[in-house]
Amino acid sequence: MKPKTKKIITLSIVVLVVLVITLLLYKVAGKEPFIRTALSGLTLGSLFFLVAAGLTLIFGLMDVLNFAHGSMFMLGAYMGWQLYTNPTFIFALLPHLLAFATGVMLLPLIKPTLVRMKLPEKWVNAIPKITLVLALLLAVFSFIGFDILAYAKTAMVAASIATAGNPFAEITPQEPFATYWIRPVLIFLSGLLVAIASAKPGNKQEFAVRERLSKTLPVPVIFFSLTILALVVRESAPKAVLLMDGNLRFAIAVLVSIIFGFVFGQVVEITLIRPLYVRPTFIIIMTLGLSYVIRELVQLLWDPLAYQMVRPPFAAQPGKAANLLEWFQKGSSTLNIFGVTFPTYRLFVIALGIVMFIFITILMTRSRLGMIIRAGVQDPQMVEALGINVKSIFTLVFALGVAMAALGGIGAGPFLPIQPLMGDQYQTQGLITVVIGGMGSYVGAFVGAMILGMARAFGDYFALKYSLSTAIAEASTVIIMIIVLLARPQGLFGKKE
Amino acid sequence: MSTQTPQNDLLVLEEIHTFIGQFHILEGVSLRVPKDSITVMLGRNGAGKTTTLKSILGLTPPQQGRVIFDGMEIQGKHAYNIANLGIGYVPEHRAIFRALSVMENLKLAERKKGDFDKHEEFIFNLFPDLKRLYKLPGNHLSGGQQQMLAVARALVPDNKLLLIDEPSEGLAPILIQQMMEAIRILSTTTTILLVEQNFIMASQLAQRFTIIDDGKSPHSGLMSDLVNDTELVHHYLGASIKTRKEMELSHEAEN
Ligand SMILES: Nc1ncnc2c1ncn2[C@@H]1O[C@H](COP(=O)(O)OP(=O)(O)O)[C@@H](O)[C@H]1O
Ligand SMILES: [Mg+2]
């Protein structure tokens, strides 16, 4: 019973401190500035949470600090923004990605046969390496002469789509099918080779049950059909998307960001992080390096410029709504909250953060995955001994974390300038959030994120009011971290080691 | 050099060598576990008994030698694949998941949906206490309750073999009796490889023994032979172990 009383005491102290500080701020700032600043704080906190939640889950389970998390946040913003304003880029790449995935997804189908092959030891070791090199070559071949920069650069045109007479005139046309078709074929073969390499032909230590075709066939067939579909709609889909209702387009953009983050996270975990679990410090250096690579690639594709994403129609109509209902009906850009005019899109971001917190809470407490994660934090070996593939759980959790960062990115897209460094600040604040809240605790991440968001918002407010440097706002988060660490070295909701 | 496995051996280790880091922990351990019986590993602290269990499961995979389970070579395979072949593991120090409730600890051990429902009655008959503690978090259980949960967890899926590491460690005498009884009941349906420091408990439960000493397995045979071999017992397990005569005395006192 002791730990429980302790928890209650900590919680009540935190609540008390928060109440006192809130009252103080209210008195000093006055009603209207207080409400406006508090809402701004919640908006920031919401974004901090989306970044910190992934960081803390990944750290809790795998002891990995992902220093590329901010870059993944940024990538999420770029991907969603591309779909929203320039779907040409994504639809040009989609057949490639799906064809590659089709090849890789054949793994469960071919593995049982390949593993049972009788091969000399030499070949067992050599085949995966040879096939991987071949796969890489094929992948490179499939991109030769593919003008990806042109598709990315269409963005700058599409950004002004609303004003142009014929918005589609400037869209880069897709490559004619007669020369294009070879690319998906090559990259499909590349994916197939990756599958062969991961099946480890002839390796006696691998284990693969022969499943019925009805279990292994559907996934590759689905991906194959999607590839064909993507090939067919390559030209028409971008226009269709641009003509779509803006809200629907935004919803698809959010979905694209999440899916992109999930897939990208999986690829990064499997190829870059997994080999380094035995050397944790190397992972930090590797992710730091990865963040620079991502940033440079983005600068190459879209130039080191800052773009402004147009707000989706549900929060873009001129005029001020008197209440929530009126906002939902008219899609007003601002809303009257207790006499304060506040941008509605930011309310949407706050809601996004809260919804994600509820989602994670349900995931962690109600689902089998959550059970596995909580058990794995304590003792991954024992989880493995129960017959659970912990490696694949690591991949899944990493991918979920990155997907959440990407969601944060697209969520922030309509009110932050979209540029290669946009994630850096959020990564730093996310890391501080994780330290304050306690490593590995998603509740801590939520509370920590809200505290930091408030500190930033009120720091900025008072800096402006008393003509002080805005550095105060940035310093305040670090000061809070130091105070929390002095009082509770394991963070507000962290467990003592 | 490999001998043909007799048909009734569920598990056979042939000269396995295991390294942890650069340390050569197991230097040729061989043992066999006949079907439908209890085999016990005996040996001093640090002899390599736990490492042997972990080598079977692939948690510390052996670099050399063969592990044959149910007629299939399993050395070097992933631990989760090995476990899914039907091996349950009760680790030493009752490694239950403290952040999970009793129910969640049991549910987590399911290999397919419905495993727990299928064995629920059996488990709660064996350990009635657990039913009462169903909703409690793991870190609120007493040592004995944790040990019961650790054993119960291994009973959730269908297992052919149970690896049980020092189930009586740190338990009160009355709980040791209860645990012994539970293991005896389990052995009627499942083959068991047991590690046990408590020589009395080991000799009453097991049919066969293997002595692990300094990463090797110098002796194995029938338990009924070992209880008479005072010299062997004293040499490998320490002079403090009671000989057969003393054991009989204590046994009579019990009844
Ligand atoms: N993780 C480890 N790193 C280094 N040495 C270890 C590790 N685990 C066990 N050992 C060593 O291996 C030997 C055997 O340990 P163990 O199998 O736990 O013995 P037992 O279970 O028989 O008491 C001991 O000498 C122990 O110090
Ligand atoms: Mg031990």
C-alpha cells in the first residue's frame, strides 16, 4: 500500500502547485490575457505531447533515445502538406513504394521453402549478402532518370493554387507509361530479393512453419492490386485530390502522415536501430546522424525555404463564431471563448492531443499490445520466454512513436512555417518533457507536456509585457526540469530504478 | 559421437557450450529428460543450472552442442520460437510482471486466444489463492503468491515441458509443501525439468538427477541411487546436505 499513498501525495503536491501557480498567473495577467495564453499553452503542450509520447514509449521499452524524432515530426509535416497542396509528388512515388512492398511481403510465402533448402555453409552465409547488394543495385536502377525533384518542386506552384487561373497547368506531368513501367518491375524484384535475403535460405537456425496459402497469400495480393491501382491513377489522382473537398483532403493528408510515419519508423528500426541494440550509445550517434540526413534530403527536394500551409476549410472561414456549435456549422477561423478571440485551428490541435492521450491510455491499459509493452519494460527476456516475438514488438512500438510524431507534424503544419528545422524545437521540448514526466511514462509525458506548454506560453507573454528577452520562455522549461529533477530525480511519474 | 535418442526422451542436451559475454559458462553439459517424469538438476550456487535452462530456451543460446526437443534440433533458434514449441519457463526469483495484474500476467502467457479459459479451472484448483488475488497488481503479492503466479503462468498454454528454476527458494516451509504438491500434480500430465537446491524436496519429487558442477555435468542417474550415495552428495552438493538416514528420520517426523 505504501507506493500508492506516495503516489497520491506526489499527485496532490503537483495539483496544489499547479493551482497556486494558475491563480497567481490569473491575478497578475488578468482574465483575458490569461485565457488566451493558457489556450496557447495547451496548443503547444498538445504538440509537445505528440512528440514526447513516442519518445517516452520508445525509451521505456527499448532504452533508445531517438534523436531523429524531431526530423520525423518535420517529415510528417512535409508529407501531409505535399498531399494537401501537391499530390503529384506522392502519387509519382506510390507505385514504386507499393511494388517494393509487394516484393517484401512475399517473405512469409517463400520463407518455409527457402529455409528448408539444403545448401553448403558457405552459401548460407553468402546468399543474404549477395541478394541485398543486388536489391540495392536494382533499386538504384529503378530510379535512374526519374525526375523526382521536378515532382517535389511542383509544390511551389500548387501553393498558390487558389489564385491561379488554371491551377493544374503547372503540375509536372507524370512520366509516360511506355518508359515508366520498367521502374515498378525493377523495384518489385528488388523487394523480392530483400525478402529472399531476410528469409535466410538454408539457415538451420531459422524457423518457419508452413502456413496455408489462404493465410500467406492475401497480403501480397492486396499489395499487388494496390500497385496496379497506383499505376493506373498516377496521372488522374493528383488532380482528383486537389479538386476534393478541402476538409476531406486534409483528413487524407493526416492519414498519409500517420501511415508514412508508421512505415518509415518500421524501416528505420529494422535496418538502422536493430543491429545496434548491443551498443546503445551508438544508437544516439546514429539517430543524430539520421536527423541530418533527413534534413539535407528535405532541403534537396524542397529547398531550404519556409512554406505556409493553408488551413483546412473547417477552420478557415472569415468571421468569429460565438460558440462551438456555430464553429462546427460555419467553419469560422476564430471562436469566442469567455470573451477571448482564439483561432479555431488551435483548438483542433488541442483536441488532437487529448484524443491521442486517450488512445494511448486505452492502448496501454486495455490491449494485449499494451500488456506486452508494460511487461517488456520490466523484463523483455521473460516476455520472449512466453513465446512472444519481442523484436517485432520493438519495431511496432518504434513505428507507433514515429507515426505519432508525424501526426504532430501535420497537425502543426497549418500554423507553423513548414521548413527543415521545424522539428528541432519540438524534439528538445519533447526530451525535456520526457525527463520531467519520467522516462517511459505516457501519463508523465502528457502532464509534462502541458506544464511545458504553459511555461512557454506564459514566458512569452510576460517577456512581451515587460519587454524582456523571449529567451526567458525557453529558459523556463529547463528551469522547471531542474526543479523537478532536484525534487524527484526519476521525474514526476517515473519509477525509481 | 551423437547417440541415437531413445524414443522416450523429450529433451536431450549433448555437450552444450554457452558463453555469456566472453565468459565460458557452460563447458559441455549433457543431460536427458525422459517423457512424463521429473528430472532434477542439482549443484552449488553458480554451477550453471540457470544458464543451462536459459540455453535450452535460447535466451543464452549455446555456441556448441545440440539441444534436441521432441526429436527436433532447436539450438540457435529464436527463444520465442522455442517457447512456442511447447516449453513453459518458471524463472528463478519469480520474475512475474510487477506492473501487470494477476489476471494480466496469466493472459499475457496465452499463445492462442482461449488458452487461459481452457486451463482456468485447473490453475485455480492448484492455486486457489490466485483466484482471490485476480485483480491485484503483481507488485502487491507476497513472495509465495508471486511464486505461485510464476508457476501458474507456465500452465496457461499447452506445454509439453516445464522448466522450473528453484521453486522453493525463500518460501516458508508450509508453502514449500504446497509447491511440492503442485509440482507432483503437474508431473502427471507434463514432463518437468527442475532446478532445486532443497535436496529433500528434490529427492522426493524427482525420478532422475543430473549434477551440474562448474559448467559441466559430471554425474547423472536415478534419484533412488543418489540418495544412498553419501559421498557423491557431499562432494558436489556440500557436507550440509542430509544423508538418507537423516532424511528418513525427518520423513517419519512429518508423517
Ligand atoms: N550475465 C552474466 N554475466 C556474467 N556471468 C554470469 C552471468 N549470468 C551468470 N553468470 C555466471 O555464470 C555462472 C553460472 O550461473 P548460474 O547459471 O546462474 O548458476 P546457478 O543457477 O547454478 O546458481 C556463475 O558463475 C555466474 O556468475
Ligand atoms: Mg540459478
